Amino acid sequence: MKLKQLSALCLAGTMLSASSLAMAWESENGSHAVDFGVALASDYIWRGYSQTDRAPAASASIDYSHSSGLYVGTWASNVDYDDGADYEIDLYAGYGGEFGDSGIGFDIGFLRYFFDSSNANSTQDWNEAYASLSYSYFSVGVAHSDDVYGSGEDGTYFSAGFDYDLPWYDIAFSAGVGYYDYDDGAIAAKDREHTDWRVGISKSITEGVDFGLTYTGMDSDAEEDFGKSTSDKLTISVATSF
């Protein structure tokens, strides 16, 4: 999944390698804005897992935001699971802003995951609530569902990140770590706790074109439970927007 307003920590690198095109509209008084986007990615990484069986992904999004901090949007991508699901559509709404002049940003919201239901065994739709805080170069987030993966069980994802513009050659550095805690019965796996991480750099190589290099991975428990979809991977991205 990918959200314009939602903290990148909650997303944990949804699209780590993408070539994107984005357009925006804003009302004359600046109170209303609509953003449109499309992307092509070498992989759809979500909280450390490949959602496309290590294959490329195409996605699109539409987001509406109000100057008050309220927003609503949708995002869609192809997926490749063993259960036959071919696509994912996310609907989300939330509220984001800053606590006065403290420099502390916040974002809270609710998200619904929809999956291709043409296959009787396809992944079940499910809901999730999320919240994040950010200050200076740091951010933390939490996302919780009482029906994770449509299992009827709880799943909570904790995340933290660090983003910093390096003093050399206009290079931006980004790193993050996430921890997923599942209830028994939420997933058919040996372990109920998994950790993922990412580290990367990006640079604007010309106006409107950004180059990125990101390395992602998960702990040995996740690799044992879920196989190649969690293996370490180096991704290269070229993104453009206007």
C-alpha cells in the first residue's frame, strides 16, 4: 500500500524501486487539493515482504486533502500471492498536522485493504488503524488490526525511521526498522514475530528525476516462515514527477 499522507514508517517501504508520474490540482484559495499518481516498481515491498513474488508492480493513486489536515484517498497495485489474488485496492482516510509550533508532526487514520475476490481462496479483505509521530529527522509509527490478513486475530506493526540530507552532493539518506507482532492463529507460520529493516540513499540527478538505491531485509524467522518473499534485496529506483 502507498499513502501520500501516511508516514513512510507505517508503510515501511511500500514502493522501494519506482518510476512514477504525479499530477496535482489545488483550489484558488489553497483549501482543497487533489493528487494523482502512477508508478512502476521492480518489486512491491510491504513491511519487508514482497507482495509480487519478487516481480515488478504497477500502481496508481488518487488523494484528496483539505487545509484542515483531513485527507482521503485510494491506492491500487497488482499482487502475486499463492492464493490467486491478482490485485490490491486500499481505501484510507485520516487527519494529519503539527502540534502548534512544537515541530512535532502527527498522522492518524483508518485503512481498508481490498483484494481480488474472483478466486475463492484469495486473500480476505481487512481493516487497519494507524498513527505516527515525527520530529526533526525521526519518526515512529504503529498500525493495528483486530482482523489482520482476514484471520480474525490481532496484528500490530511498530516502526521507526530516520531521514537526513547528507552534506555531500545533495544526497538524502533514509533508514527504518519495523516489528510485526501477531496473535496465535493470525498466520500459518512457525513464528509470530518478525522484524524488517531498510536503508537507502537518493539523489536528484536532474530536475524532476530522482535516483535511489535501497537495501531491504527481514530476520531469519521471517525468512524461514515465508521463504524468498522476505530475502534481502538491493533495489535501484528512478522516479520522476511534475
